[in-house]
Amino acid sequence: MRYGIIGTGNMGSMLINAFISSGAVDANDVTIYNRTRKKAEWIKNQFKEITIAESVQDIVRNSEVVFICVKPHDYKDILTQCSLNATQCLVSITSPVSVKDLQNITSCQVARIVPSITNRAYSGVSLFTYGDRVSDFYKDELHSIFSHISTPVEIEEKSIRSASDIVSCGPAFISFLLENMISAASEVGGMSKDQATQLTEEMMIGLGTLLEKRTYTLPELMEKVTVKGGVTGEGIQALENHVGDLFLEMFKATHRKHKNDKQTIHL
């Protein structure tokens, strides 16, 4: 199977690295294109067997599966240069562009797969939505390569924004909260930010390992650590008193942005 990847920014380069380094895809079968060629050359320096295409059309001519890894508002420009046929599969990785919209303007098979930065460590989830023209052959192929780097989960269109907030945006949201936790530990507890950062990172690795091994669920973890009348309980009470509508407002904000993007993207 030959794969083309259009766009080698953060997510495009992450997928290339994860696919090849995990063994999901052979570098010889990968063709990449980026508007700024230097970024594509940087990836080729890591994987010599990769082919750099001179144009979007070159990608289409030399690939059976084509990933579009550009910003949503750049889709129209890319799609005007693409002419995929019914035997090829187009894969979008962005949530505002729906499978239905892509199917309406292309004759190829279409899927949307929203990845996560955690896929770079061959972990986390990838969110799948298939168009009704996608063959079982391509479904099996896409599921197979993403299974090397993630847990593929099919998601309905109505839930894509919330699911993406958890899976794709979640690492950034949690990192922001942890940075605030580190700063507060330094201010109140007097430790250096470097030491607080080290402790926080190691705690997160341990927490992830417990969850990965299914040792505890999230509610069980909280129960195990929280001793009645203890320090953890006092801390949780403080969180309950101050968290308010934090996450509710976060989801509302991302949904507003999602809706606005859908209204302003013209394919």
C-alpha cells in the first residue's frame, strides 16, 4: 500500500514518524508534500527512503491512501489540486471538515481520522469516521496501521468535537492545568519549579501506568488515595469549591470555535 501525506506540520510529521518507527508503514511506501519544502526535507533526513513530491498532483498519482494534514481553512486549496478516483482513499485528520462534506466534492472513498500527540508514543486513541463509500479493504488497512500507534475508536459526527477535545486537545489542556499546579506548588511549598516539574512528570507517568494496566479506574484511584479526614480530602474539597464551570466553559468554547470553523470553511 502506498501512502501520501500532504502537510508536514506538527500532526503530519507526528504521523509520519509514528507510522514508520512503529513498523506500521514502510518508508519506501511513503510520499510526502509540504508547501515549504524545507520541512519535508527535514523529515527525509530522518527517513531516507521517503519520497518528497514536487506537487499535490504527484502525491495523488503515486498514492492509494492520501492524508490531508493541513489547517482546515487550507483544505479548499489542497482539494482543488486533488483529483482522486474511486479506487483511492482520502483521509482527513481535522474535525471541522466532515466526511459528508468531503464526499460531496470528491469521487474517491473518504474517511476522517483524528489522531493525538500521544500516538507518537504508540498510545492513546485515534478517532475514526468512515464515509459510506469506504470499502472493507480500506477500513481494514486504516484500522491496521493505526492499531500500531493507537487504539482506534469509531465516533459519530455529533460527538466528534467533544471526543477530539478529550483525545486530541486533552494533552494540551491537562498540560496547562499541570503547569498551574507546578507554579502553585512552587509558590506555596517553596520548592523549585524544576523539582516540582520533575515530580509532576513522574507522577503522571505512574498514573498512566496504573491506568494502562487497568489496576484502578479513575474513581477507584481517587478513592484509594483519599483518606477520610486526610490531606487529600482537604485538597479535593478545595478543588470542588473552586473548579466551578471550568470544564463546562472549556467545552463550550471549543464547540463555538468548531461551529464557526464549519461555517467559514468553504470547500
